Amino acid sequence: TELAQMGCLRPGRGSLTSTLGAIQDIVGCQVRRDPPDSTKRYTRWINQLTPEQLLTQVFTSNGPTVIMPTWFCSRAWFSHVGPFDEGGRGVPEDLLFFYEHLRKGGGVIRVDQSLLLYRYHPQAATHSVLEATIWTHRVRFLEERALPHWAAFTIWNAGKQGRRLYRSLTAANRRKVVAFCDVDENKIRKGFYCHEESQERPKPRIPILHFRAARPPFIICVKL
């Protein structure tokens, strides 16, 4: 509503909107949060991503890099990508649609103006989506989009996040992990990570290297 009231992204109000029907992009905008002090870091993140990061950070975020309440796209493109997964509470339908949009070659654009008041309330449906559910979808998308291009790779982080990623990979992709790397001398001194839950015999033992001794490509795992 606020977008329309401000005269933005309406037919006839500029070249961006007049071509929406001919392009395969999701277009969003910056937001203001209400209450102003709610989700400060998240609001800063969604407002300050660079145009390149709108695509490169799709593997690192807990949701789309342009948030769904601000989305505009052509009806034809929505019909091509959709529909939304209406599986009920706990389904990250915006993230799943966003991934499908990217799979089909869609782009992502953010208008760098604050055009939407984004209200926060603790009973919102988004809070019913478990972190573990989003993690699973993110890892599967990473395996689908990035890992087929790599014969081998290094996980940068021999701590909890790196080990969690390793355990979450399919068996075929775990076999591509040639090493963990880290800066923590205690982890490096241990020398390896053993995947105790593995059914393989002998159990996989992945070297832990100082980052200067590790070889790219890397998947960098940090808890933001």
C-alpha cells in the first residue's frame, strides 16, 4: 500500500516499472522497521546488501535477500515460477519460491529507497519456521547450485558450524571435502575430524589444516 501511495513501481511512472512484464526479476526495496528498534541487525542486513550480494548471499541468509513483503514481479513470471508452497505453519514458502525463482534464471533487484513500513510482532507466522528447516533447504540449494562444479573443496571452520555443514552434506559431497581449515591452534593440533556418525568403515577422518596450508575452493562457515 505504501509503495502505491508514494507513486513507486506503478505502470507509467518510470522505465523500471514499464518493463516489469518483460523481465524475469524480483524487485524489492529497502524498509523501515516498526517498532524502530526491532531486529536491528536483520534490518541493516536487508537494507545494505550490495547488488552483487543479493545473489552471492543467498546461501548465507535465513530468508530471501530481498524480503517478500516488498516483492514486485510480472504476473506471467510469478505463474511460471509458482505457486507458493502452502504446506502450512513451519514451511518457509517465501524462501522456497525465491530458490525456484533463481533456478529458473530469475534476477534480484532492490530499489535503494525505504518504501515500506515492515511491522514486527512476535506472533508472526515466520517465527514458526524452525532454524533447522531453513538450514536444510540452504544446504540442499548449495549442493544443487555450487558443489556440482567442484571436484573437491575445503571447509573453512573446523568448529561447530563447519562440522555441522559436513554432516549435513550428502555422502557424495562429503567425499569431496579434502580438509577443514582454521586459525585455532588447538583444532589444528588435533590434526583431523572423525565423522563418528558415519556408517562407513573405516570412519572418515578429515584433515584439519592451518588456513595458509589449505587449498581453494572454500566454503566459509561462520555463525552470523
